[in-house]
Amino acid sequence: MVENVVYPAYFDANRSRSGGRRVPMDLAIEEPTVDEIAKAVQQVGYDAVIERDKTYSREFEPRGAVVVRGTEDTAKNDLVQAIAAYLGVLRE
């Protein structure tokens, strides 16, 4: 089973691309949480497991991570873009 780890920094509008953001600014949101990300992952159609004690390598404070399971047929970049689209909808 293929697993991808997704961090809140990937979607954070307060971060630069070099600081870890992986989505364009129009898809980024302010201070995303692992709970929002997990909900978006489930909307995309994958299983999500929240790991609250994980820290992204470019951050100092642990904000957690979401492990996405069952992504054999999807590239990580496509997965991150799909999650970002749902995050914007969830925040509205």
C-alpha cells in the first residue's frame, strides 16, 4: 500500500514556495490544520490518518501531518493540488 505524507505547510498562504508551500497562492489558505486536511483527503476519496506529533522539516513547531493511504494511481503533486482545491471549499 502506497502512503503519502502531507504537511500543513504545503497549503499555508503565509509560507513562500521556498519555505515549503506546494500550491499556488490562489489555492493556499491561512494556517491550515491537520483536521481540515484530513477532511479534504476524505473528500478526494482516500483514507487519512492524522499524526499530530510530526514536524515538517522546514518548521520548528510540530503542526502534525496527514498520512494519505491508497494513492498508488496518483502522483503526489496531483494529490496535493486536489486536497488544496477542497480546502478552499471547506473554508468557505
